[in-house]
Amino acid sequence: MNGFNCDPVPTLHTERLILRQLKDQDLQPIFELRSNPKVNEYLGRDRSLSIEDTKEHIRTLQKGFQNNEIALWIMTKPIDDVMIGSVVMFQYQQENNSAEIGFEMKPEFWGNGFTSEAVYKVIEYCKTQIQLDSLRAVVQNGNEASLKIIKKAGFEKHEKLEEDLFEYILHLKNFKYAL
């Protein structure tokens, strides 16, 4: 396999969410996520300062989709199809059949289990459909919410990447989808 071959990503359903491909209507919600200091606190990226910054980010994502380098699911609630967060797979490593997973959520939806629900569904998809052997997650020290999500999914600390940045690994043969 040369990357993810997920263009477009399949729509996934959980009990309370729809995980779907990126749409034009997601521009404003992506800007809201990428410009929010709370969301960006642990992500190590520059905040979007304008819609134009966000459009450039989306163009980069679209190139990644076309090259099978990125798979992105937009989290929505079925009632309105408005983006509340996202789950992304990237940095596929062919030599060990693995990828990195990341996620973000609008702060008004934090603490209700939506992110866990979406992440677990994408992990299940990675195991059963893409047939990855493992997933990596990089978490900054202090990001307790993300750490709780990945540890509950079965990720284990693998190595320290920088002073306050740690990599966690999930071997998918051990993953069982259950909230």
C-alpha cells in the first residue's frame, strides 16, 4: 500500500456522530478551530489568522488527499451536519505499516465523549479496512484530555520526542472497539 487510498474517505457512523469527508461548508468551522487559542494550545502549530490562511490549509489537505498522504474525517452531529471537530491520519510509514492519528474538537463540545467516539471509530476502520499494524499519537505534556482518550484506546507510551512531547503506540491487533 502506498499511503491511505482514502480519497474520498468513507463516511463512518457512530451512535451520535457522522464522520464524513471535507465539504466546502467546513471552511468557517475549520477557521474557528484553527484560530482558537484553546484548541491550538497543545498542537504546536500557528493559529490561522484569516480565512485565507484556512483556505491555504485546506488546499494543502486536498493535495494530501490526492497523494494518499492524509485521510481526514469531519465530525458532525447528524441533526445539522455542522463540523464540530476532526480526526486525521497522516505520516504513513510503509516499512512498519503504521500512521499517525490526530484529532481536534471545538471547545464547546469538549468533555462529552464525542472525540473518543470518533477516534475509536477511525481506529476500528484503520484496523479492519486499511489493515494498518499500528497507529502513533504524539501528545504534548499537559494535554490530559488527549492523553486520556488515547490511553483508553490502548495506546502505550513509546518514546520521548522532545522535552515535553511524547509518542504513544497502539498495536491494532490488540484494539477492541468499545466505549
